[in-house]
Amino acid sequence: MRARTESASQRLERVALNPLARTGTGYRLFVLVLLAVLGWGAYAFVTQLRWGLVSTGMRDQVIWGLYLVNFVFFIGISHAGTLVSAILRVTQAGWRTPVTRMAEMITVVAISVGALMPIIDLGRPDRVWHIVVFGRFQSPLLWDILSITSYLTGSLIYLYLPLIPDIALMRDRLGRDASVIKRRVYTLLAVGWRNTPEQRHRLEKAIGIMAVTIIPIAVSVHTVVSYVFSMTLRPGWDSTVFGIYFVIGAIFSGIASIIIVMVLFRKIFHLEAYITERHVRNLGYLLLVALLLYLYLTVGEYLTTGYKLQVEDKHLLELLLTGANAPWFWLFVIAGMVIPAFLVIVRRGPVIPRMVVAAVLVNVAMWVKRFVIVIPSLQVPLMPFDFGTYRPSWVEWSITAGAFAGFILIFAILAKLIPLISIWEVAEDEQRREPAPLAEAGERSGLRPEEVEALVETALRERRRGQGVR
Amino acid sequence: MRDRDGARRIGRREFIKWSLGAAGLAILSTPFLSLANRAKADASSPAASARQAAAKPARTIRDWTMVVDLKKCDGCVTIDSAPQCTQACINGHFVPKGQQWIQVYDVELPGGGKSFLPTPCYQCENAPCVNVCPVAATYHNEDGIVLIDHKRCIGCRMCMAACPYHRRFFNWGEPEVPPEAALVEYNPLYPVPAIRGTVIKCMFCAHLLRDGKLPYCVSGCPMKALYMGDLNEDIGTNGAEVVQLSRFLDENDAFRWKENLGTQPRVWYLPGHGQSFNRSADDPRKLQAPVWSWGGDGFDYQIDPLTWQKEPR
């Protein structure tokens, strides 16, 4: 028995630490491409700094554009981490363990990129320090800044805490040829972790506290992001449901992002033994729950305004349902609600590709949804004049592309610095799941882990069915 | 805070202030608090002094109010020119091309005709724009006018999103102003020259009011349709006649734009369609565009990615 767990933990280490040890040319090329896109985005930002916001497509009527759309989108997917690693931890959902690290990474990276967007959007980015010196709490923007910085701090701590044992492991596994700096950094970050029972106890307590703390912060973040809009007297924004609407939307796109990232990393870094079909399927069900909630809120939002049809709401609904923004709106409905729902409900075909398609559609559609939240409300005329128009300029598209490239780039770099799955937590799970992992039995009989998983699932189903008959 | 009729009232501003004060205190860590206090103590800035003034229960010295008599407003179509209020404002403030701080709109009448509606900034008492500004760059001065400190504005445009009247403008690029604008020393009362990346708007010509003069638009109106007055002293004038404001408003069925929003604008309208100058409601003549004598592109351009030059949108 001991020998088997030993070999399982060795394999875990090998798989989890492999990406850190080896770097292929494909990876280098990929990073180069990302850097090129990021560079072009930087060039666009320099253009904007030189000429001002006149280089964007925004003008006096449509005063906010893609930057705010990206802001809401990135802050939205940052809810991935909170959901999986905090909510699932608090509710003790056992299957979450291999996913938590990636989810928390999404959170940290997405907040960092998202928080840059409003600063890029400022007419005077050189005066951003005024917010610290002259900030006043009556303004929804200040609520945003407070809760987003709290969220970033909290998420960094929450990412770091479960990392400590893994960093200690990396410190201990460093080869002789490792550079002094690398050794020093790992030693410093491992904060003297020796895996004593007392250290373990304290760490688990700290993680528990952070898991509970981070949930209300995460909820507050997307609530106050929505308040930037709903504290105004604009049609579509002037809504009491916006807080929860944005929170659910954030969780929705957050789950979709985890599915995408998880499957990608599984493929690239060969994590099939740890991230199984079951994880993808369970997240798919969570995605469906969020989808239905979001659908409910969307219908409620448009039904309550559309029934009464105040003048400005009427203009807005015309813009959305049949007017200039109708293609975007219906793209959201079909690609974000209808198709993903069917992909999850109709269980035909392999799970993983099905969920990935659903998740990609959801993320695209949720970006579009943020677009139809921000732009059309600004196009509606508030005084007796014409509808506003908005066509994002090349500067905005480039900065948007740069933001996405930056998001992926930070991810690619992080994948080389920290293990993508929490080694010690997965090892703990495996020990708990005695006897020896089935995967090993499968290995011996020459089966791949998915196949073993599938076999187990079928067996369990058969048994349940048998019990039902009896 | 009390209303003009003395009734106790809990406004949106109060509601926000109290609920946020409580939440803010809970969330904030001490370094942030000390920074906020430092900002408050900095009384040399106009916004801070305005904040102190607002905290005082005493009534303001002035209560500036504008009255627009729509019976006299013909949109300047009968004299075949651009609206002279807008034109006077542009000339007087070197308004950047593309902005009309006091803009005249067509309003469609039920029978197919139209009237004209000159719209300056309404200087709302419960101003949504002032509520949402994150850095107190826009604020009420002692006389109730909503000013902007362009040296403090960070250009987030939250105030523009909040303004339900679309009376705020943004200097998207380098504002196009005549060279003589550079001779003026900047002051929030007279924000000339305009500063790139900041929000700008009508400020009731606060610099002229302070000297006992009428705003550019009021003195520029050939029909004498615009009145400027002080509700504290209950007096107003269009430059030709003097009226008792409260009676003038009552007897002429004055109304305010979007009264139901509760913003309490300081601009009142007397209904009409220019009939005082024999303009009929179905007069087909259209509004003319004002002129910027110094020219420019009026932010109606974009930047080419390769040549880095202006190109039309």
C-alpha cells in the first residue's frame, strides 16, 4: 500500500512540476506572438496619450466605450476564483481541489488587467493620484476602487496561502544548477515551511478564514461595478436589479473561463490524471445554473421596463431588439443563452469538447452583453436630439487586443513559475481516498485515466440502476 | 437640510452620504482615512471651500436662477441667424469647437409644429453630476452654481453619465480655441482656456455675475427672452425690464425640464413658441448652426495609425 501511494505522489510531483522545468519552442513562439500584440496595444495607448481620447470612437453622447466593456468583462471573469475556490471550499465540494489554483490565478490576473481599463479610459491618466488625495466616498467610482483593491489584495493572499507548501516543495526540489536568485526567491516565499502539524493546522485555518472573507468582498466588487451605471438616471442603467444582475453575470462568465483555462492547461501540460471529465462536467452543471439565473434576471429586466414603456426605455428597447444593436443583442441571446443551455442539457457527444464550446460561446456572448449594457443606454437621446452613434476606433480595438494578450501572457508566465494544480492538496485528497488510486490499477492494465474514469462511472451507474430496480 | 419652504427633507445626496459614510468607515483602513482628512483640511482649493460652505446650514448669499421665456424665443430664425445666445457664449468663453454650452433644440409640438428650447447647464440644486464626482472636481459654489475645477478633474466622465440633461461636454482632444484665449488666466468661474481631457460646461458666467453683469447669453439674446435673477432677493432681469422672480414664474406658468427627476434645476421655462415675435408654430425655418470664427475640426477627427495625422471620422 505504502509503495503505491509513494509512486502516486511522485507522479503527481512530476506532472505538476514538469511545466516549470521544461520550456519548449512552441511556448517561446506563443509568448513572442503575445508580446507583439501587447506591443501594438502599447503603441495604441501611446497614440491615445499623445492625442487624447479624441483618438477613440467615443464622443459627447456615447461617452464610454470598449474600455468600460472590457472593465466589466474582466472584473466579471475574476469571479471564477472566488466561486470555485471559496464557495466550493466552504461547501466542501470534494472535486474542486485540482481546479482551485487555476481559478484563483484567473481571479488575480483578471482583476489586475480589468482594473487598468478605467485608468486607460481616463481623460487625464496623469492625475489618477487625485483619487487618493481628493477621493470622496459619495462617488460610486470610489466604492469601485476600494472594493477592487480589497479584492485584489484578498485574492493575492488567497492565491499565496495554499501555494506555500508547494513553494517549499519547489525549494526542496531545486537542482544543483538552479540560480542563486531562484533559490533565494523560493526560500523567501516558502516562509520556512517544514510541513509540521502545527504549520499545517495554522495554514488550513488561515485558508479557511480567507475563503469565507473573500466571498462578501467578491460580491461587493461586482455590485459596486454595477453601481457605476445604476447610480445614474439613464434608461437601462437606472435599475435596482443591477447589483445582483452583475454578480450573477460575473459568476456565469467566471465559470465559463475556468472551463476554458482548465481544459487548455489539461491538454498542454498533460494533467489528464488530475483534471478529469468529471470536473468539466460538474462545472458544466454549475454553468447551467448560472445561465438559468442570468436568463431569469435578463427576462425580468426587459419585461418590467418593456411592459411600462417609458419614452427613454422604449428608445432603448427599440435599439436593442430591432435597432442598431439588435445583432449584438440577439447574438448574446442565442450564443450566450440558448446554445450553451442545450449543450449542457442535451448529453450527446463527448463531454469536454461540448463544455468547451459552451464556455467559449458564453464568454464571447457575455462580452457582447456588456457591450449592449454600456453602449445603447448612452445612445438614447436625453434631450430632443438624435440617437448617438459609436464605432470603436483602431486605438480602442488595439488596446482591447493588448489587454487580452496581456491576460494570456501573465497566465503563460505564471504557468512557468507556480504549479498549476495544488500539489499538497491533491496529494492529501489521494491519501484520503484509500485504497490506492484507480488510475494506478488502470496504468497496470494499460488504460488511460479517462478510460478508467469512464469505467468507474459506468459501474456506478449500473449499480445505482440495479438498486433502483430492486 | 431644509427646503426653500422650510420642510425637512431627505434627498438622494443625504441618503448616499449617510449610508456610504457608515459603509465607508467599516471598510476603510486608517491610512485611507488620514488621506481623506488631509484632503478635507486643504481649504485652499475651491472645491474644499465649497464643501465647507455646503456644510454650513446658512442659506447661500445668492440663489442664481435663469428664466427662459419661450414666447420670445424664435431660435433666431426670424432674424435669419444662428441662435445668438449660443453665439455670444461661444465668443465670450472661446468655447472649443464642437461644443454648445447653451444649445437650442427643436421641440416637436403635438400638431406637427415646433418650438425652440435653449438649454444652458441647469445648475441643479440636487445635482447628479456633483454627487458622482470621485474627486470633488465639480462642486456647488456659494451661490449655488455648479462649477468644475479643471485642474482637478481626472476625466472619468462619470458626471456626464449622471447628467440627465446632456449638458456636459468633454475636451476629447486639444481644445481648438483662438490664440487670445491663452492670455486669460484660468479660473473655475471662467474656465478659459479649456483643458484637454476634462469635462466642461456652462457655469452661468459666474465671473460676470460676480461683477454684477449679465451672462453672455442673456445680454446676447436679441429678443430679450433670457432673464437672470436671484431668488434670494426675488429679482430678475433680461437687461431691458426688471421682474419680481417669484411672481413672474407663477403668473407665466413656469416649468422645469424633467421636473419629476428631483434634480431641482435652477433654470425655468415659460411655455411658448416665439409668438411674441409673430413666429407661428408651423414656421418651417430651421435653426442655424453657430460659427467658430477661429475654425478647427471640432473633435470630428481621428488619428491615422501609420501617419499619426488627423483624418476625418
